[in-house]
Amino acid sequence: MIEYGLVGEKLGHSFSPEIHSKLAPYRYELCEVPRDKIDSFFEKKEFSGINVTIPYKETVIPHLDFISDEAREIGAVNTVVNRDGKLFGYNTDFFGMKALAEKAGISMSGKKVLIVGNGGTSKTAAYTARRLGAANIVKASRRSAEGCVSIDDAYICHADAEIIINTTPAGMYPNTDGEGSIALCPERFPRLCGVLDAVFNPLRTNLVIRAERMGVPAAGGLYMLVAQAAAASSLFTGCKIDMSALDRIYSSIRLAKSNIVLVGMPACGKSTVGKILSRLFCRELFDSDELIAEKAGMSIPEIFEKSGEDFFRQAESEIIRELSFKNGAVIATGGGAVLREENVTSLKRNGVIFFIDRSPEKLCATADRPLSSNRESLERRYRERIDIYRSSADVTVNGDGDSSEVSSLIEKEFFR
């Protein structure tokens, strides 16, 4: 018997227990149930209230004694309350997705909305888009099906889509890169003015990152997750949703999960600032150059001398990819880490990137930095990289002060 919890097939990535622990003083558990046991689970009714996730949002419906009007119209249920042996089904995902769109400042009124996916969450997205006044709604998936075009057809016939909502697991941890890590290419929609992604882990999927690079407002699914959890908790306890508490919980979880990523020129103070921030926030510090040297069993200059820059850059990308899975860490990168777009994408998934912009005249050339061992090469690197640093960063901070001053600037920007 569980009191409250989340039921799904695979739940290792879930933030739900952490969220519910901040909402109300009940015990909330993760309950993985294989497909051949799910009917038995609902028939036994050994729970007070549960959330339902992939792939059971439609499977649960035949087991319900009551279904809310919204859930019935959507055709998917994600919250079930056991009242004296009777199962009541609701869809709190609608509240969550509506809240996410409003939080991100993305209006669907009069817009053409393209929804990727054809499962239970896509039904919620379509219902939400209708309720928010969308003029036209199209569903797309890898293969065309009834009421759903293929992704290829979406590129050809629906390139005028203005809002994209991803409801598939594309890009979800741990499959954050490589084939299948992005639902579709946002660059192929020239009228795009908003992107929502139901995936919440990582905090920013490839779809969200690429939309942001286009200058398009985009948001991952964490706020939706917290908002739907608040609505579910309200049904569990009978208490009204506290919107101010919802925002506080979202902010605290996002801050706790976000990495602080430091980029900038060699000798700008990334390692020193990283140590200060690590102590200040009680977060583990990871220095990518130190990890590369440790893995290779030789110093950075020795790697450059014996294996060349290309070998070093590949090793750097592998380390950064590993670090991208961290949550709540401080990550200090090498001076050239931003030269590869894949590194920037990896670091942005769970991180806020801070560029420590220290003036060239305040940077010190040292022999242990292969590409900036003298004043001339250092200033040349700065000119070559400054635009890349600025475009890669979420926040640029003045790095001309001492390490404590720079750390203070980053602290203020991070919490802001």
C-alpha cells in the first residue's frame, strides 16, 4: 500500500518526490509498474492518490469510477484519487501546460500550433492550445497516423507553424544527444515565435537551446511539472493551489538543479572563482582541464605537445559531455571549450553559462597555456574568441575585479 506516488514504467529521472515534499507533509513514492502488471495495480486500489505518467495516461481510464470533464475531453488522465474505494480521474497536466505557456510569455491566441507526439501528453497539449485560442493545431510524429502527419510532411506542409510543443521523450535524460535527441529542427520554421517542451530533465533540451539561439522564446517542462504537481496535491489534500508557493518551489528546484558554468579566456580567474562559488554554495567543483589531464595522465601542455590540439579538443568534448549530466555543480571550463558548439549545447542543458570577461591587458600570459603562452598570442586569442564567448553565455560578468568581486557578481546574477 502506498499513500501517494507516481506510477509509470521507468521513473529513474523523476523530480516528483522532491517537488511533493515541498508541497505537503505526505509520503510520496516512485512506483515503477511493468505493462503486464498495470491492470492489476489499478484493480487492487492500494493507494490514496497517484500521478500517472508514460505510458499509462490512457491505460488507466477503464479502471476509473469517475473522470473529470477536462480529462474526458482530453482523453488522458494523469491524477487518480482513491475516495472510499472509488477511483476519480483528473488531468492536471492541462493546468501545468497552461501555466508553463503563461510563465514563458508564449501566446497561442490566433497562432498555428504544431504538436510533436501522439500520446497522452499530446492530447493535453492540443486541448491546452484550443483553450488558449490557437487558430490551427497540427500533430506530427515520426510516422504519419490517423490525425497525425509525419515530421517530414510537417517540414513541407506546415513550415508556417508559429508555436511548437514537444510532447515526446526526445532529448530526455539520459538520451540527451545523438540520434533522436531532438523532436524536430526548429530552424525549418521561419515564422516560429514560441517553443514549449514537456521534457524537464535536462532543464533545457536541444530543442529549447536551438530555439533560444534563434531568438525564439522557449521553455522546458520543469515549470509544467511543478504546476501539475501542485494541482494534483490540491486534489490529494483538498487544499487550494497556492500560486506563490508554486513559483517558490519551481525557483528553488531550478536553482538546486542548475550548474554554474564558467567560461572565459585563460587566466581570467575561472578556477579561482569556481573554488569560491563551490564553498559559497556548498557545491562540488569540476575543472574540465584538471579532469582531462587526470584522465590522460599528463599535463595539458604535454597533451598538446605529444598528441596535438585536435586530440585535446576531442578529450575536452568527452569530459564536458560527462559533466553535462551533473546537477547543482560548479563547472570551470578551459579557455577554448566554447569553440565547439557541441560543448556549449552540453553545458547549457543543465547549466547557466557565465562569461567572465576580463580585459586583455589584465590577463597574464603563462608558459603552461599552450595557445596563450605570450602576450601576442593571448591578445590574438581574445580577439578571435570574444564574440563566441558572448554569444555562448547566458550572462556576461565584468571580470576586471578581484576573484571575490567576480564571484559576488555571479552570485547575484544566478539568483536573479
